[in-house]
Amino acid sequence: MRRLLAILSLLCGLVIAQDSPEPQRRPNILFAMADDWGWPHAGVYGDTVVATPVFDRIAAEGVVFDNAFVSCPSCTASRNAILTGQEFWRLGEGANLHSTLDVAQPTFVQLLRDSGYEVGHWRKAWGPGDFKAGGYEQDPCGPGSTFDKFLAKRDPEKPFCFWFGTSDPHRGYEPGSGIVGGIDPAKIKVPGCWPDTPEVRSDIADYYFEVQRWDRDVGDALQLLAQQGLLDDTIVVVTGDHGMPFPRGKGNLYDLGTHVPLAVRWGRVASPGRREKQMVSLTDLAPTFLAAAGVERPAVMTGHSLLSVLDGSPANGPARSSVVFGRERHTPAQAMPSLVGYPSRAIRTEQWLLIVNLEPERWPAGVPEGATHPIGRFADCDDGPTKKVIAACEADPKLYWSYQACFGKRPKVELYECVEDPDQLHDVARERDLLLKAAMLQKQLYAELKSTGDPRFTDAEVHFDDYPYRAGYLRKHLDKWQKAQESKR
């Protein structure tokens, strides 16, 4: 009898083993991030001028997010927030442009590498700044390599995580490149905060030209994955680090600066071709990557995993109904020789944007004259034809509204109804019937900032204006200025 029971037990074990699915292989990750690419500049979002067939394909074969926002519309701070899965204000010096990142802050790249992933990056990934000042010996995104060489050298038994970067569509642009490249400036939709002039339209066309070049680069990366049979086993994420480098865009908390494209393709995506309306922060990407890889998420991460949105698995909690973001020092754009920034925080729901400017006496895009940064006038805005056109609007009574919208000082609290006013030009914070709405959103924002440890809303010391600006050109500029001052004495 015992022998019979043993045989039956063995047979049951074999049946169970045969019926049990093989454990799923941990996915590869290709994180493709453009530099200064904002929403809605992709075909899938309704832009009929810029051609983004690769991004549109990823959206059609995966999930596209309509409401994705950065933690901060400034390169280094945004990328630090994405890497760490934390809001930028939690990262000390890493909250500023041209800064560093403390190696003690866990990042998804570091955690994936420690769990057996091979990691690497191409072109612009982390930064700009000095990663060695934070204790790193190499780029926080891993060793540098082209994607094809990385794939050729990798261990095929290990999963990989590769940060596929670019400097497109960051300025400067080749003037007229968009028109030469076949983009018709007459068909471009000019944002409502800028004058509609030939110079502005041509400038946007040049930006589109670089967006299209970036899209082709991503297409090349997908082809490499397909050739090696890796495409469906790879989570492909395509997005930008913040909005376009134009006035009232990059460095600003309006949608033109914070709203970014986001699409994800993966062989395990449930119901491909979906559009997701929920509010998403790019800080959500780090916990998503870790969850997909089966790596424990550090408690310090404030982002929410999107894994359930991708593969249809049970969600750990409700979807976001709002996102919060902000900024500290972008460039040292205030009066010489100050290094202070323009601190602001904001909360965005599907309908509303509320902005709190914490130092409204300062200039939001930098001072009109005498800035610390060598750009000079309105140094928080990259130089270019559109900036030049709008700066000249100061002397034009008919176009002064554009100058004020882009460069003028702002009230402490701004409120915009984003459905009826998508360009966010009509501040309704002081309208009587919306005072309660503004107060409620501000209370919600402050509670979120306090709960996530924003030093400006806790008892912690605030040092954002004290940290160094780690760009060698600024030191040379300040030394030259100092010598000029001494010669005047």
C-alpha cells in the first residue's frame, strides 16, 4: 500500500509540474528619452504636421498616455527624478540644473544592475552636471555605448536595461532646416502665447525637423531588437524630459513645459492600442521597471507603478487623479551675481492647473538685463528666433500680451481651466466663483508637498539657492565679470 501511495504521489507531482507554467523571463528595458520634446508633438496626439511614425507605431502596438507630466521642466532635475522615482525636491542638489546626484539615492538602473541586468546608455542620458561630485565613478545610467554594440557584447542569458538618449530636439537648430526637410510652416498650429509670424513658424518647423530625426533613431533601435528576436520581450518606453525649448515652455510649469509624450510597447501589454487618460508622472517609470523585473521597490520612491496598466494585472491602488511638479533653479538667471532660482510648485488635474510662485518678486524667465548666466536677457529661456520675436514685443502695444505671458512677472497663485483654455492664458485664480476651487487645490498641493518631504513645506533647511551651478562656462563668466568690477574701482 505504501509503495502504491508513493507511486501515486510521484505521478501527481509529474502532472502538477507539467501543468505549471514556466516562469516568465524578466523583460528587457529600452528607455528612449528625447531632449526637450513636448506634448502634443506626435501624430497620435493629433499633430498633423510633425511626422512620428515610429512613436505612433509604439502607441498602436502598446499603450499611449494622454496625461504624462515631468516632475520638473529642467533637464538634470527631471532626469534625476526619473532615475530615482522620486519628486525632484527630495533630491537635494539634484533638484537643480547642472548639478549632481547623490550615489546614496537608489536608482532603477542601479537596482536592476544589482539584480543581474546589464545596463548602458547612448548619448544624453543623465545630466548635464558632474556625477562624480555625487560619488559616482561613471554615468549613473551605466557605461556609454551605441545600442548595436551594446547588444553585440551583452550576455544573452541576462536581461538588459538601456537608456537610449539623444540631444534632439534641444537647441540650437540649423535655421531653415525644417522647411528644407519638407515641413510646411503654413500648416503649423502656433501656441496661443506667441505671435503668429513667419519667424516663429519657421522656428517651430526646425524643432519638428529634429523631433522627426529622433523618431527615426528610435525606429532604428526597434529594428535592432526585431532582428535579434528581442522586441516582444522588451519594454520600450518613449518620452521626453520636458517641454519644447521655447518661451513659456521649458523651465515653466505650464503644459508647454511639463506635459510630455509617453508611449509604451511590450509583448505583454493587455489590449494593445489603448489610450490612457489617467494622470501619470514620469517618476512612475522607475517603480514600473522594478515591478516588471521583480525587484523590490525602495520605500523612498514616491512614484506609482504602472505595471497593472500595462499588463492588466490587479492594481495596488487607485489611479492618480492629479500630479504635482515644480521647479527650483534652472539657470542662474536672476541679477548678477546671484545664484537664486525661481521656485514654484504646481498641481495638475485633468481639468485644472494651479501654480504657486513662491518668490513672485523675481523674474520667472530671468531678469531683462544683467543676468548671472552668460545668455543674459531672460536666461531661463534658450535663445532662438521665437525668443527674439517675443522679446521685441515689449515695445509693441499690440503684441505686449505675448511678452508679458512669456517674460513678465507673475502673481503668487495662478489657476487655469485646461479644457476650455488649453494654452493656459486666462488666469482665473481671482474670479469670485473660483476662489474656493483655487483654495482647495492649493490645500491639496501643499499637503502633497509636505507629505513627500519638500523642504519648502517642512521644517527642513532650504538650500536650493545655495548649491553650486556645476558648469565650467559659468565660472569663467563670473571670473571675467569679477575682474571687470575690480577694474572699475
